Amino acid sequence: MSTQPQRTVLERFPAGGPGGSWPAEEYAAAERAQGRPDAQVVMDLPSDQFLVITRTITQ
């Protein structure tokens, strides 16, 4: 049985918005400060958005 990483999208930010990825980075930092150490920002190219995600391993 293999494990598959699953991602949960916490928030979405438009890539073309003012400030670029900064709002997403700030949101991820706030989530980490509130106890979600794996919150991170990734770029979703098809939707042209920055996503703040967490990853969990499911079996």
C-alpha cells in the first residue's frame, strides 16, 4: 500500500493582484503561527493563482 500526499487549499490569491505573492505568503505565515506548520504557498498555473495549502499523507 502506497501513501499519497493530499493537499488542502486553505485560500486562493490571484497572481495578477497587487503585491504578487505577498498576500499569500502573509496568509501562510499567519496559518503557521496558528499551528499549521505545513502551510505553504504554491503557484497553480492553470488558474493563475497562488494557493496556500497544507499537505497530509493518506493511506
